[in-house]
Amino acid sequence: MSTQLWQTATVQPQFATHRAKIISRLLWAGCLLCACWLTPATVTAQERAKAPTTLRLELIQQIGGAPCAVVVRGQYAYVGFRAELVIFAIADPFAPTPVSRIRLPVNDMVISGDFLFVVNDQGFTVLDMHNPMQPIIAASISLSTMPTALAITNHYAYLVESGGALRIFDISRPTQPRQLAATNQRFGLIGDILVRDGYAYLATLTGLVVLDLADATQPVQVAAFPTPTASQALALAGSYLYLAAEGGIIVMDVTNPATPILVNLVEMVGAIMSLEIVGKQLIAANGRNGLQFFDIATPQTPVKLGAANRLGAVVSSATAGRFAYVADQESGLRVAYVKDPAHITEISQYALPGMAWDAVPVGDYLYVVSDQQAGKASALTILDLSDPDQPVTVNSYALPGLTWHLTLDAGQVYVPSGMSGLHRFHQTSPADLQPTGTARIDGFLHGVAVENEIAYVTDVYGFLHLISLADPAQPVETSFYFVPTELWDLVVKNDIVYLAAGSAGLHLVDVHEPTHPKPISAIDVAGHVTGIDVAGDYAYLAASANGLHVVDVSKPLTPTVISSLAIAGEANSLTVQDGTLYIAAGKRGVHVVDVTDPTQPVVVASYDTPGFAASVRVIDDRVYVADRAGGVLILKVVREPTAD
């Protein structure tokens, strides 16, 4: 087969603007360089290897991810991410600027006076915001169950937990919050809480629940209003309650909170993540449908005024004056001019990668691929990290397919993107990255490696595609190799392609003659192999729920499993260097495994990331983790002498 594949580039530079959902099967590949332990010159390499040490990973920076909440007070916007809180100066809405950040995961937050109240998976935290440029943790309370939503009224904080319970805290002294009550009754999954005039309104999985708070230490349920779908958000205007559920907004008269009365239903498409009332307007954060604006001058009959449906995946908004500040799950903070809801205009964006799949560091730059449009498309984002406290997006490109990985070779960036083909970018510098074309390849592309002017591309339908890059302007698919299973990750070494072949284990392919790839051998292993790396005579396989397998490939015709290791979570991708293996383990973060003796691998350190670890890379003592909704985490490898 000899067909010209590069077509006119259709990929256009733009900031990432689309929503992503976590894909049902998270599969990765990555390559990673091990951090070096620097020792005095007088210590020999042999002594250094024998010196007992402990290893740990510590967080030094989080970039992007899926923001979950935004609030505005004065000239500052507070944006909560999975791993940190970022405070932006918004005196100039056309140029929001991050002025401070604090490593504090956020599920929900409310600002009251000079204090910001935050709930996350670990508990309840109070931040002193007298100086937003220097936030201070004023109080922190660990909880045994995860709080999901928060309301503040008068001197009380109301926390709802993932198990459906309600906790009430006295915050008359914000630096010394004191728990007053915790309900024994469970109300099911609670999406939102609103407290007003002595009553708490809960948006639950089964509908609305109303609690009487006359005695703050003993809340009493006085009403329940079932809804056909899960309710997720609440807003109150006078005696009318707006309850967001899948399919629309339910309007209820709560003049008597004990007997809520249904008065209207406003049909809408998609999930409504949050509601906000500003003056006589109701504003709904409607996911990929953007911001929806309604006139509620007559509260019981909302009238649609307009929508901003090009703001990505909107999960939260905060409107101040003529501007709406939007938390977009795919690309961070966006600002829209909303004086006329019928003609809404986006005026600025602080773009960062959202649902990250892969992150490749090169010098002071980081190349990230992340989801858009609920996984139907992707974005390639290049960040300048020369100032570690202020990552700057220098380029961003939309890709028309789901993208898991990328690779760089000889000044070119190669990105396999689902069914849209292999995209090639030429760069004179990371800030000057230009799309030069797309190689259309039949299949659903996943992994890529470039070696000796050949691009090796795997697809999930079982094909290994070999693309000649001898003429970059006219690539030619010289051949393909088929395995009757899905193919994921790959490593090319010494004219052998090592394939992570899902349920078919490990396949070795001879590519000495790229026009005629030939099978060498294959070995089945327990589990679903999605990641691979090769070092020396050993191949290391990430086998999902079956953990790690180490295969001796010193004799390619007869590969042999020599050890296996169960790990917490699922082994989705991995990389090895100098006897240390790093595993991306999804919800269980990153595991570090000592494989100096490949027959006896041992976990020596772990780091539980806030999202879903998709890939890891290491440069010097920095570990870069693409953590899906957690964005990109930069961890430091710390090696310390073991105490005698």
C-alpha cells in the first residue's frame, strides 16, 4: 500500500472550550524518566546503590483540571479545583490574573465577610481572606465522611455529606468552628442545600426535602416533594423556590415551607449544575448548553432571555455587574459580558487544560492533551512553566477526535486523535506551533511512537500502522500488522515493537523491514494489558485490575513471566528507568515500585492524586501526572536516608 496521507491541515489554533466526561474505560500509555538522587562526589555509585533510602512524592504544583465552583467578592474571583483554590484579580474583567493559590481541594465553597468556607473530600476548612493575595487557613476540621455541599446563614454553616447526613456548625467565631448537630436521618445523595428564614431546602436524589431549623441542634423534616429525576441545584426568590432536575427547572411556591406547591416546570436540555439569582434574573449553569438566562420578574413564570452556549462545560457561575465569571470544566475560568442576555459575548479566558490524558514536559514547557465535548474531541495545550507559580498557556489547538497520547520527535509533535487520524505539528518554538497536516488512517487511534522516520500507531481495532515519515509532507503508510484484539500502548526498541494487546497480553513484532512486519511471539497474562515499557531484558506490563507483570524478553521468541505484583487500584500505564517503576493507577494515584530485582518488585511509595492518574513523566526530580479531572500535578521525588 502506498498512498499519500497528509491532507490539508484542518486543525485551527484556539483555546480549549469544550466539556469532557470521564470515559468509561481509562487506558493510557506514557514514558517517564527517573529522578536522580544527588550525592557527594566522594560517594561511589556502588555505595550509593547500597545506601538505604526511603522515597516519597510531594505535591509542588497543580495546573488546571476541572473547576467545580466559582464565587466573586469585590475585585476577586475564587475558583475551586480538585487540588487547589486559585484567586484571580478581576479589576479588569478583560484580563483576569491569578494573584494567589493555595493547595486546598474544593468540592463547594461559600464566602461570608472576610472568610471563605470550603468543603472537600477531607472535611471543612475556613480561610481568612482579609488579604486575598495571601490567604490563610484559619481553621480546619477533618470529617469521617465526605462533605459535598455547603450553605452559610447568620452564624451557622450547614454541611451535607455524601452519605446523606447534615452537619451544623456554629461559626460565630470563624477561626473556631464548633459542631452543634449531626442528623441521624439520611436523606440520600444531596446535590445542593439552601438555607433561608429558618428552613433548609435539600436537593436530593429523589426530590426536595425541607427541614425546620427552629432548633439548630435538632433539625426536623417537615416536607418532601418527589421529583421524577435527581434534583441537583436550588435557588430562592421571595416565596418561590427553583429546583433544578434533569430535564428542567421546577418552580414551587414555598410560602409555607411545610407544604411546597408545584406551580410551573421550565423544560431544559441537559444537566443543570447550579442556579444563581441576580436581581430579576435566574441564571442556570447548564453544562455544555452554557449559561441560560431567565426573567423572573413574575417569579412563577420564568421567561427565557437568552443563552451563552459557547462557554465550554459550565458547572458554576458568579455574576457581578455586567460580567459573569464561569467555571468551565475543560479550560478553567471564562468571563462573559452579560448586560444584554440576548447578546452575550465572551470577553476573556484564563485557559488551562481540563480533563488531562497525557502531559509531556520539554524544558520549561508542558504539552498536554485533554478532553473536549464529553470525549468527542480534544485539545492540545502548550504551557510555559518558566515561572512555576504562574503557568501560562502559549498555544492551544482543537482536535476533532478523542486523544489519549502524544509524542515529540525532531521538532515535530505527533498526536493520534481517535478516528480523525494522526495530526502533525511543526514547531520552531513551543509558542510557534503550526499544524501541518493530518494522516488519515482507518481505525480508532490510541498510541504513537516515532523511530527512524517511521511512526508506529496503534488502534483499538487491533491494527499497528507503520507510517513512513521520510518525506514529512507526503507520509506513506508502508504496511500494517493485525492482532485479533484491541491494541493500546507500544514500545519500539531494536527493530522490535512491543505491543500492549489488551486481553491478548504481550505481542512482539519484527519491524526490521518496515514494509513487512512479522510476528515474533506472544504471551498471555492475567488481566487486560493497556500499558508497557521495556528496559534491558525485561518488559513491564500494566494489566489493569491484575496489577503489574514483569516479562523476561531476553529471548524474544520465548518471553517468560518472571513476577507479578498486585497494587491498589488499576495499573493503566507505567514507565521504568534505572530500576524504578512508576505506575499510573487511576483513582489510586501513582505508585512507585522498586524493580532493581525484577523477580521481586516492591511498592516503595504512593501518592493519592485528586483525580484519575492517566500518565506520568519524570524530568530530574519532577514527576508530571496527567490526572484527568485533577488536571496536571507536578510532584517532587524526595529521597531520604533511612534512619538506623
